[in-house]
Amino acid sequence: GRRSLSSVPGVRERTLIAIKPDGVQRRLVGQIIQRFEQRGFKLVGLKMLQVSDDLLSQHYGQLRTKPFYPGLLQYMTSGPVVAMVWEGYKVIESSRMMVGHTNPAEAQPGTVRGDFSIHVSRNVVHASDSVEGAQREIQLWFKGKELLNWECCDHASTFGL
Ligand code: IDP
């Protein structure tokens, strides 16, 4: 039919992607953003921040009994993080595939973790893992006003016609 892509169910799905301190320190920000742009996803939120213990304990609350939790907090606060919200059809599932297995040793080549990292304690990037998780994390990391709706320059509404 002649439906536009924006009317397809699921096309406005959003996910939180965060480039962790090792990703920023190793100058991987551009390459990681490039992969999401190249895939065709839409960037609707972006900021660099020093993450607080409070934000992290909410973000990783379900891991607080794990032995690696103190190290995880130390890692995630060791420098700035680049947090982004990406939008698009099945972006949550697709970005988990693009990011790869939690443990880089098991991540496929071609994934961010499989191409740029070695050990689970320094795995470069975060990606939400479910619809509920993405909603929760986006609300936790971003204010409503920080998420922008925009149309592509080839969209009729941008011509002022
Ligand atoms: P995910 O990031 O792929 O969703 P989770 O199991 O939610 O994986 O773990 C969150 C983060 O905790 C991982 O990305 C990694 O940074 C860290 N982590 C998970 N397991 C370990 C571990 O065994 N040792 C050290 N850090 C870990």
C-alpha cells in the first residue's frame, strides 16, 4: 500500500544506548554512532554526562547482589558516558544484536563488543534489553524535553508546503 513508514507498528520504538567510560576514553564514540546512523535508526536524544552513583544504582539495581557490582559502579563512574536514545523499527532487538553478547569473549565479530572489546568488565556500550527496560531506562536517563521529534529533510512537512 501507500502507507508511510511512520505508520508501521513498532517503528517509533526507542532504546537507550550508552557509550561507557572505556568507549569514550578509547575514542570510539564516532564509530559507535556511525553504526546506528548507517543502519538507519534515528537519533532523538544525546548527551555526555558524569553518571552519579544514584543513577547507576537505579539503572543496575537488579545486579546489586552480584560480586562484580562494586567494580561495575567504579567502572561506570570512572569517566564520562555518552547517553543516547535511538528510535526505529525493532530498535531494541536490533541494537542488542549490533552491540553483541554481554561477554565480549562470546560476542560475534561485527558487533560493537565483538569488534572493540575483550573482557566483560570493560564492554564499551550499554543497550536496553526489552520494551519495559528501555522505557524505564530512557525515563531514568533523560528528561522528556531532552528527547526531540524531528522529520527528515526529504519529508514533505519540512518544505513548508
Ligand atoms: P548487558 O549489559 O549486556 O545487558 P547485564 O547482564 O545486564 O548485561 O550486565 C550489565 C553490565 O554489568 C555488563 O554490560 C557488564 O558491564 C557488567 N557485567 C556483567 N557481568 C559481569 C561480570 O561477570 N564481571 C564484570 N562485569 C560484569
